[in-house]
Amino acid sequence: MKKTFICCKSFVAKISLLAILLIGFSCQQPAEPRPDFVLVIHGGAGVIEASRMSVQQDSSYRAVLNEALATGSLVLESGGSAVDAVIAAILVMEDSPLFNAGKGAVYNEAGIIEHDASIMDGSDLSAGAVGSLRSIRNPILAAHRIMVDGRHVFMVAEGARQFAIQAGLETVDPQYFFDQNRWDNYERTRKTQLEKEFPVQSKHGTVGAVALDKSGNLAAATSTGGMHFKREGRLGDSPVIGAGTYADNLSCAVSATGHGEFFIRNAVAYDIAARMKYAGQSLQEAADEVVMEKLAALDAGGGIIAVDQQGNIAMPFNTSGMFRGYVVAGQKPVVKLFAGE
Amino acid sequence: MKKTFICCKSFVAKISLLAILLIGFSCQQPAEPRPDFVLVIHGGAGVIEASRMSVQQDSSYRAVLNEALATGSLVLESGGSAVDAVIAAILVMEDSPLFNAGKGAVYNEAGIIEHDASIMDGSDLSAGAVGSLRSIRNPILAAHRIMVDGRHVFMVAEGARQFAIQAGLETVDPQYFFDQNRWDNYERTRKTQLEKEFPVQSKHGTVGAVALDKSGNLAAATSTGGMHFKREGRLGDSPVIGAGTYADNLSCAVSATGHGEFFIRNAVAYDIAARMKYAGQSLQEAADEVVMEKLAALDAGGGIIAVDQQGNIAMPFNTSGMFRGYVVAGQKPVVKLFAGE
């Protein structure tokens, strides 16, 4: 009996050891201590290839991405919130003509620019979003004002514009958004009435940012001019909390870019958070499965950026490139454009 | 050694038996075979109490809910799709003045009626949604046209209205939506500039439907006039795929009703699907945890209706009542208004 008892005890001990190891692996912490802060940004995913880009274009993109990272990380470095950091980073990209957001937005079918944007605070799940917004210089600020106001989360079209104006945001003349290349692309599409593949210089994407601040809070934000030649009033995933943007301290902060219709139907941003919460996946596993398997299988081009509360970063994309970059506290900023870079 | 071996084998056998039992419980099938079809509807959740309702009001609500169930289940009975069934059921409720959708919608802050609606097909995740839509008699048909067209998923405001008109949908004069009680409520709120609790006769909610058809496909749809005295251009969860509406044959079909801002921030409809997919929860467990625990803890009043591919139904709500009903093939329709009914 004694021998038997020992045997069973030893078996139980082995099982327990295995269980501990399994739990250990599934609750794996990053090898390094949590960084003080992290900022990750994107400027859209798509046909972004070195062979299609001039040296000048390449360096222009990198310069703006670096400026956005520097501006956002300064906020975090000085103890600012993740919310303020993602706004600061996005403002730089909204004010650049290079990206399809703010100043650089593409035209819709009617030749009008309509912006979408959203922001979410992972510390309390507060959120703000605008869709089909006209003539406001920085749509991300309109989304933020809605979040701070707190009465609503999501506002669109003329009502959103009036709210933004009452909140004191800067309005601009349509001429502010004018870009000859984009207008030429619009005219070309209008004449053929077909959506075509555009050369990379007109295929700038949505912008987004996610951050972890010194207090351990997460935030995510996204801003876009939407799909080239979209129908008037069309919203993509960018203003949809749960699709283009999500942040929850208990899981992660996500900002997406890509073919918005697919991203809405697959609730992409929340899906990544849900996989971490309910399936115990790591940030990288969750992000990779959604972008590189689920969306790729649907031929839904795009990518996401994400950060979790441990400071882990994921930036998967299933296209030939994604304008992206990150800063981890105490390390040099990193900016990349192409796959395999 | 032999004894030891037997002991371990017996231990392993016991563990295996336990594992099988556990797996058995967690993958529990309904006791009855899958019904041929199921239709579940709601007409909003809120302060719905027998003591606040006249006999006449009570029977009016039940009559419309029964008519919606009869109309939708006729589609399913005759082999129609879940998509067509949820539309049929919602049309009945949109055309009734009793519910805050279609004809019976509440006024926004500007005294204007703006509708939101969405629909999703669980068989291929196709979806359509409209927000801040004016003067279209049946917003659910506009959402459906967007889904069928396929180019976009989500359209708002004037662009959505123009799309609906081009699709041949019926437009109506503002007078069509006029209701003296609702207008009086609007005027009362406008004068005080405060949102107040309204008596039950003006607190009708969003409408929604979910269905399982004979082919085993799921669909969900939701339609609303939104929050009473909302700001112009405000969207709630009803037009947000993943928040107010979601359907996926692999998990469930969900339609929500309640304080939309909270439902957006918690991605309610997709959260229920995600819990089933990733945490192995049953439909009832997932729906109860989201509505009765997560949302209730946030003081976010509302409820959801849901059905899965096995024909299981869940209808939790954390308010004093929810207009609701269901039909299971071969059984009599059931309609309920109050908690504990």
C-alpha cells in the first residue's frame, strides 16, 4: 500500500509540476521588466514597396513618422496620459499631407472630403467617435471632445460638425484639404466610374496610435479620410469602437487600418482583446491570428498596431507594407515602411 | 510494480473519466433535437411594469409583438432565410407607433427624427447599417440594401438617405412620424433642457430580431429612433455591428437594446459571440454574464435577445421589463413584457 501511495503521490506531483509549468507558460511575463511607457503608431497599410517609392518619398514618410513618435513620446516621458500621447502623435499625421487623414484625406465619390476618427481610454472604457465629419481640421480632437463631454460616444455628419464647432475646434476651408495628386486620382476614378489600384503615392492610409503610459493606462486612437471614392456618408472601421479602435487596460489597445468593411464585420479590434481575455492568447498570438490568418483568408488587406499593459507590442500586417513605428522608454525610436524591414 | 501500475492506471482512468465528464458538461447539447427554426424579437427594455400600464396598453403591445412573431415565423416556416425573417418581424414593429423605431421614433434635441438600424447575416458575415437616417419609412430596409449591394457596410446621414432613395425605398413626410405624446415629451425636455425619466408610455425601446432558419443559418437585426433628446447626429449601438447587432453561424445571433453608449464601449453583441467562441461559454452563460453582471455593474440598463445554431434562446435584461417574444418551430409563440413573467 505504501508503495502504491508513493506512486500515486509521485504521479500527482508530476501532474502538479506539469500544471504549474503550463500555467507558467500561459501567464508568461516578458523577459524584461515593464517599460515606463510605450507608443506605437501607424500611417496605413497597403501596396507600400521600396521599388515603388523614391528616395525623397521614403525619407518624407520616415520624417513624419519620427516626428509623430517624438511628439507623442514627449507627452509620455513627461508623465502625460496615454490618451494625450495618442492624440499628440495623431495630430502630427493629420496635419501632414502624406497620410489619408486630416489634411491629406482622399475624396469621396462626390468629390468631398469626409473624415472618420475615434479614441478610447483603456482605464475607464470611455470613448469618442466621429464619422462623415466635414471641414474640421483635426477630426481626432472632435472624437476626443465627445469622449470628454461624456453624454454620447458616436456622432456623425452635420451634428458632429456642429458639436465640434461649439467645442471650439478649428474649422477650415475645403481648400485646406486640397491636394492636386489626390484630386487627379479622384477625377480619373470619376471618369471611369471604377475603383482602381492607385500608385503608392496616392495609397496613403489611415493613421493610428496606441500607448501605454507611466501610470499603466492604455489608449488607442484612429483617424482617416476613409476609402478612396467611397460613397457619401460611408463609414469604415476607423470610427467604430470595437472594429478600428479599442482599448481596455485589462487586455490591450488596438488601432487598425485596412479594408474597413471587413474590419467592421469581424470586429477586429475587440476580437484581439477578446482572444486575450477569453482564450488566454498573448497579444502577438491574438494579433497574428486575426490579421495574418482570419483577415488574410478573407483577402481583407490591412494591419493593426497594439500594445498591452506589460508593454508588449504587435504590428502585424498582411499587405506589402505598413507605415509604422514605435518608441519604448529608454530605447531609440524605430520606424519601418516595408515588410521584412 | 504490477500493483503500482494498476494504481496509476486506475488514477489515470479516474482523471480521464473526470475529464470526459467535464468536457461533456461544457459541450452540453440541448436535451431536445435542434428545432426546425427559431425567431426571437424584442421591442426595447426599460421601465416596463404592470402597475404603470393600462390593460389597453398591455394588450396593444402584446398584439404587435404577436403579429411580428407571426409574420417572421411564416417566412421561416415556408423555408425562407433568417435574414428575410428578421426583416419581416422588424417591419411590423417599425410600422407600429408603439415602438421607438420607424414610425414611432423619438425626437432628437433639434426636434427631428433620425433613425439607426443594422442587419447581419451569420452565414457569411455580410452586414449593412445606417445611422442618422431621415425620412425613410423603414430604416431596416436601407440597412438591408447596403448589405445586399455589398460595396459598403455602414452609411450615415444624407449619403445614406440618397442611397436608400436610389435603391427605391419609400420616403415619407415628417408628418408620418408625428406622435402627439412624443412631441409633448420632446417639448417638455426642451423647456427644461434636462433629460428626465419619462413615463412608460413614452419609454418604448429599440426593436430587434434574431432567427435560426431551416438551413441552420443565423441572422440578427436592430432598428431604433435612438435615445430621446439625443444630440443631432448621435448614433447609439443599434447601427454598430459588434455592439447592437452581430450574427455568426459559428457562435450566435444577437440584437441589443439599452443605453447605447455603454453597449458600444463594451462591444456587447460581439462580446457574447466571443465568449462562446473563446471561453466555451453556453449562449445563456455568455448573455447572462454580459447583461446581468458586466452591464448591470456599470448601471447600463438594457437587454439582449440571442439564438445559437442549436436553437438555444437567451433573453436577459437588467431592467424592470423588456418587450419580447419567441417562436420555436412546432410550438406556440410566447410573448412577455415584465420581469418574472
